[in-house]
Amino acid sequence: MNPYYHLTINKREIIFLLHEQGKSLGYISKQLNRAKSTISRELKRNTIQEKSYSPSKAQEKYQQRKRRKCGRKRILLDTEIHSRVQRLFLEEQWSPEEISARMRLEINQQALSYNTIYRAIYHGDFDESNLSHGNKGAIRKLRHRGKTRHTKNYRERRGKILISNTIHERPSAANERREIGHWEADTVAGKTGRACIVTLVDRRSRFSLLGKVEKKISKNVIDCMINLRRNVGEDKCKTVTPDREKEFSQHSRITLELNGTKVYFPDPHAPWQRGTNENTNGLLREYSPKGEDISGIFDSQIHEWANKLNTRPRKCLNWKTPYEVFFNESLHLI
């Protein structure tokens, strides 16, 4: 006898035909090369009262049983796992890959791929009625939710400033991310002409410092940068690489007031030379969408955003957080 295979709709139609002709179970089993008990069970469980056996109904019931009993159970059907993933995705705004990798790091027996989380998001498993971005549910919480991208030939036309040092003169320790203390800087604008957020990101650890200024002018921005850098100690202030925007025109003050910290500028139209900061700004946009007025945002809220960024696991850090790398400490986050 051949190894067992599930009956197909064609086999069931043959069973129906031979059974209606009055053939015995032994005869039918030989014609299909199946066990007599297989034919008996098939007829018994798919014949309703005195009605005849129906191959289409039998196939339908088989499919229902298969979906219910066969295959691996969905991991996210576990309420505890579902709740944990939902919290990290909707409240902490971690990406599916960050969630998956951090769960493996902290709960090494828990195998949950980021593709599984993506499927659940697109399936609507994490949708809530009070999501603020349109009516597409949790999908709108993904980082790249229809964000406009520049074309390949796009050229920045913002004003130019006099620079002190170019990025090509920057120390190799900064370029190769060998040590903490080499920062990239930028501003994240809110509503045009209103308050903005100054961002400083350490190249080695991806640790972020955030501060709000009421207006995006050079004096305000440089004052904020100096105050933020003083908070982390002189030993962690070696270089800074800002964008070539007008708000950094007073960059010489950084060198004067921060113990000779040198400022290096990237090439024109080369944002990838400050990729760490650009990526962090993209993460920050999850909390402060483009065009939204942040004038009424308190410093405590800015601090909360910085804390979320610094306690979010990063792939480039082997799923450690910027805080853990910057301060050389271990955290328990989930």
C-alpha cells in the first residue's frame, strides 16, 4: 500500500460514483489503491442521515478541518505575545524588525519573525479606533507611510555659509566610528517660521540629544547645541558635523565655547555623509510629523522623545540601544 495521501476532490467523485453504483468498500479501495478503512471513514463522516454522499460537501468539510487543525498555530494568537508586540509597535514605535530582534535578544526562546509582525499589521491585527493618521489603521504607524522622496536629480537650494573645515579633514576615529564623542547635528523644523528641534547624534552609539528653540536662527541653534553638549561632559565632545544650513553660520562659537571642539561640514548636496543624523531625524518625525507646530511642546515632551530614541534597539548596534552603548550599561526593556 502506498504512503497515506489526503483524498482529493477527484478521488471523492470516484467514491461517490462507485458507491452510488452499489460497489463494495473493498472494490472501491482497490480501485483507488487506498485502505478499506479510509473509504469507510470518508463515507461515514460525510453522509448526512439518509442522504447520499456528496463529494463537494466532503471536500469543503475537509478544507475546514485542515484550516482548524493542521499547520503551525499563529504565534500572535497568544494574548501575552500579541499585547507585548502591540505595545512596542504602537506606544514605543519600534519597527517590526526591532521588536523581533530584541525579543530574541532578551527572550531567546521566543522566535517571532519581523515578517510575521508585518503581516499582522497589514491584516489589521493591531488596528485601533483612535489612531490619528487617517483611516488605514496601524499601517499608518509604520515609519515610511507614503512619505514623499526626492528624485535622483534633486538639488538642495538652501543658502550657503562659510565653513571652517570640510568632512574630508575629519579625524579617522570619527569617520570609522571608533570612539564616542563625534557628533552630527541638524534641525527638525515644525511649522514654517516657528519653533524647531535641534538634534545631535553621536556617530558611534547613535545616542541623541534633542532641544527646542523658538525660532530657527543661528544664535538660538548654536546656543542650544552648546548647552546640550555641555550636559554630556567634555570627554564626549570631540567633533561635530552639522548640515550646511544658515542656522549653523555661527559655528565658530562651538569651537570657542566647547574647549576647541572642531566643526566639520559635509560636501554640498551630500546628506549621506551625515547619514546617522538623517536617519535619526526620520525616527524623530514619528513623534513630530512634518509641518506640525511644535511651539506648544514642553521641554519635558522633547526629553521623552529623546528617551524613546535612546532606548530603541538598533540593528547597527547588534540590537542594543544607543543608551546602552553610550553609557556602557545594560537595560531590561521588555
